[in-house]
Amino acid sequence: MAPFVAREDLLTCLRVCRQWNCYFTPALWRNFTVPQDWSHSPSFPTLATLQKNAHYVRNLTIKATEGLAPFLQRCNGLKVLVIFGDQIGKSSNPCSDIWDDLTNLIRNNPNIEWIVFGFSLSSGPSTSFLQALPKACPNLKRYESSQGKYQSRAQVEALMHAIRNLKAVSFRYENFVNINMSKSWTMPHLSELTLRDARGLSIESQVDFLQLDGCGLPDPDDIGKMLNSLSRLEFLTLCGSSISKTTFSSLKRHFRTLTSLEIKYCTQVESYMTQQILEECPNLIRLLSSVLMMEDVFLGKTWAAVNLKHLEVNFVQTIIMGSKDLKEEQRAMFKQLSRLTQLQTLVTGSQGRRRKLGLQFQIELGLDQLKTLTKLKTLNFGVPLQQMSDADVVWIASHLESLTRVEGQFHTDQRMHLQLTNRLREFGLDVPEMDDCEFELVYDDNNDTDSEESDNYDEDESEEYEPGYNFVGGGDGSEEAPGNQKY
């Protein structure tokens, strides 16, 4: 029970008796943080106490190292190491080599599986530290760094050598100071890759360094070259990149292994690409894409991605309202969705200010086919000009048994929308309020597919982005760095 007891209660348990003290002491020290001003904090343990209990520490966060060498030498059971690089570099002793202390630390901890760095674009891990890392930590699986600064070719080569056999790598807002490299690197075990806005590398270095975010890349097709260098890709998120036909062709190499794909905020994502992803990615669990024309679904093949749990796509109607083919196209769309029996989150409409005619959630158009989505928890219509009736929302609330939250606009008439909102709430569903201004948005009746597909990344549709430095783990978002550290 010790891992589930709050720290304050652990301290109480330690005082019960000697036996309890023995049982609960390891849990108290399992996750430990060294603050920057540790030597001036009266509540912080003494150096003697640190040395005595160092062998219990498994997850260590370091914001200072000065004066802690005896403690660090006793730490030999670490699994996770989090380092605030810029803080530990501020030593009052000019003869102190901080990175030598950290190098010795990793050499004493061969079982480390996860290393996280946080800098502020003024420093980075030393070359000697990176060179020692592969041999010192043979069990290392994940390496994450934010805002590191790399100033030499030897430093970058040491970094690439250190991470080439890992399963998960994350680089965010890194700065490379005019480094030209020609050597290529392969990462045979890589399954999760997050790279966002690496600056200062040449085109060749971008290719070698697997810069998949695309921010600052001179040639978007370089992303395709990077994808070609990977043997097995399971998790991929691209933001602000341009998905050219060449890039998409390279992405297709990984269709059989992809489990999570996010290209919602990329330019040049065409409808046929989204449809082909759904047709040919049997292991896909999470997909966020920008557009899917219903005509492509109607004329396309049956989706293979039947294990999807999260689907977020702006479905766009291609047939004019009132047309005799409208019902057939809508029913075909609902039929494909009905096969996604593992689905937990479904977002079907635009979240921005530009409205398109989208999937109409009406019983007469095939809504009742969704009765197979017994695991669906969240349903978001966006703002695609819905014309739902009371019978439609009652069906949704009555037949989607796991549903807990419904979002979006249910009717173009504000009064009708509010009535339907209250109706859903009568069934105990969580339905957030919509602002009055959202009913004043301009309807875009231009259903020209070329225009939609070539310029689907709209500033109005993009979310306001705040650069964050919290490190997130696996592709399903289920894993976080110890203590949810933020830099």
C-alpha cells in the first residue's frame, strides 16, 4: 500500500514503529527531487541523510549538483533521471565539472530506462556525457530533451550514437548552431518519435536527424526522406508540415505498423490521403486528419482501421442538400463508421470558423447504423450546419450506451439548438454551452474539393499554440514524465 500513500501520511507511518519505518522508508525516497537551493533549505534532508537513503531512489530529478557528489555516488538504483540542465550549470565553483559528476552518476546506474533534459537554449549535454551514455545505460529506452543547444559536430554525432538504439526519442525546440553533417543514421528500434522545431541544421542534417515536425525545413519533401530511413514507425505526429504526394508515398511504407497518426494541422492534406489511411492501416488506434470528402468514402474501399479508438476528421459533404443522392452518400458514411466498434472518441466536423456541410446526424440519413458503437464516450459534431430533430438526439442518448459527453452545434437555429441541448442533458449527458457568437459564423457553401483539399489548414481552424515543455510519453498519451515535470 505504500506507493499509494500521500507523502505527509508516509511521514506519519514512519513514526509508528521500527517495522513500519522499515517498510515505508523505500516508498518515501522512491521519487526524489533536489531543488536548486537545497543547501539553504532548513526542511531539506542533511547530506548524511541523503547518503544513507540514496539507494532507495528510483526516480531522481536534479536542479543542482554542487556539494551533492557523495549523495550521487550512493545512488545506484535509478530508473528515471530528470535533469534541469541550465540550473545545474550555474556552479559557484569554477573548478567544478558538473557534467563529470553526471557522467559518473549514469555509470553507477546501468538500469536507467528514461532520461529527460530541460534547458533554455543556452546549454546542452556535454559531448563526454553523451559518449558515455550508450555503454553506461544499456537499458535506456527513452530520451527526451527540450531547448538544448548543440554547438559542435562531435556533440551531435555523440547524441545520435547515444539514441540510435532507443525505442522513444523526443526533441522539442532544440538549437543547432550551424552544424553541417553528411553521415546518415538508422534507428531500427524506434517506435515513437517527437521532434518539434529543431533549428540551425543543414538540409542533410535534418534528414539524418529525423526532424519530422517540419517547422523550418527548407524542403517539405525532406520529411519523406526521413520516413524512408525508418524501418518501423508506430507513432507519428506532424504539425505545420506540408504533406506532399512524395511525403505521403513515403508514409505509406509504415501503414502496416502505424498505431497513431496526427496530421490535422498540416497543409496539403488531401481527402484521398485520409481515405487511403483508413483503408490500409489495420493497426491504427488514433487518427487526427484535416479533411475527408464523403464522395471518397462512398466510392472507396471498406476501411481496414476497425480498431480505431479516437477518430477526428472533418467530414465534408460533396452532394448538394436536397439531392436524391444525398441520402445514399450519408448512409455510406454512417456504414463505415458503424464498423469502428472500438471507437471511444468521434469528432466529425470542423472546430473552426469556416462551416462546411458535413455528416448530418439524422435518423433518416442513417444515424441508426451507429448502434454498434457501444464504447463511444465522446461525440463532437463541430459546427457543420446540423439540422437535428428531437428524435435524433433522443436516439443518440438512448442507443449509445457509453456516451457521456456531446459537443458541437446540433441545429443552425439557436433556439432549436438550446432545446436539443437541454434534451440531451435530461439523459444525464455532459453538453457544454456554445457562445452566441458561434451562431454568427459565416457559412461557406463552396464545396469545391480542390480548394478544400489544397488549403485545408486554415488559421481560423488551428488551435492557438502555446509552447509547452512538459514531456509526454507513449503514443496513446498514457505515460508522463515523473512528477509531470515542466520546464
